[in-house]
Amino acid sequence: MSDNPFLDRFREQSRTSGKIKPQAPASDPNADSDKPKKSPSLTAQRAGSIAEQRIQAAMEDGMFDNLPGEGQPIDLNDDMYIPAELRMAFRVMKGSQQGAPWVALQHDYNNHINRYQIWLRNNRETWAVTSINEQERLRRELQVWVRDLNTIIHQLNAIVPNDSLRVGLVVYERELRALESAL
């Protein structure tokens, strides 16, 4: 008996059901009885047919009935961005309601970029009628936004597992032109 009760039950039912016939070794009438007999090699096709027979017999015996999760949808949302060698660890973390470390940073980045875009839109609308001193204050504020965004981007890009998840840096000069341009 093995440590796996499912396997033990399967083997016992397979033997007693008679649905899986043990394959007798091929006998060669010209073979010497003194020589040890070689078992036929297990080819992939033969192994596949044996496996198919056993699966079919198990299905007919009802071994796949009433399994945990029966009737539940299969979760096909496997994170393809997680390297294969880390997937098991991340599944465990996900099961304990924790996510991949970069997910929180992506969330912070998205929140920060959304707030920045609102700030940019609001200030771009009034840029033309804003005083020189106020424009200078907005330029300094823009520098702070760009610095903060780039800090988050550097942190995020350092830990994402795939280059496709990397985010480009925010360029101050380009953002300044966007701020100064009228709608």
C-alpha cells in the first residue's frame, strides 16, 4: 500500500473490475527457456494507451465523481507575467490574500498618474490667464510631480518580472510643453 489512498483505491478497483487487462508478455516459441526474458520496451504510444485505458476505467467506475470543486469554473487567469519558477510561490501568496510585490506599486503609479493628469488638465486650462509668479510656482510644482512619478516608476521597473510591464519615465520638458499648450 502507498501513502496515497486515492491511488490505492484506483489500483484495487482496477484489479477487481477486470476492465484493465494486464498485458501478457509476448511469447516467442523459438526463445530459450534458460535465458531471462526481456520485458517489451514501453513506448510512448503504448504508455499513452495504457494511461487512456486506466483513465477510461476510472471514469466508468465513478472515481472522478464527487471530486472537490466539481462544477466550479476553472481559473484560467494564470499570471503569464510571473516567471515559471516563481509561480508556485505567487499562488501561495495569492491564496493568503497577498499579491505580487509589483502589483501594489502599479496601483500607486496608476493613482499618482491619474491625480497628475487631473492637476495638469486643471492648470492647463488656466495657464494663459495665470500671472508670471503663478506660472513659476506651477513649474516648480510640475518638477515635484515629475520627480515623484519617476521615483515610483524607477521602483516599479526594478521589480517587475517582464520588460513588457516596465513604464517609461516622465520627461519634465515634455510635460512643461503640455502644461503651457492651450486646449
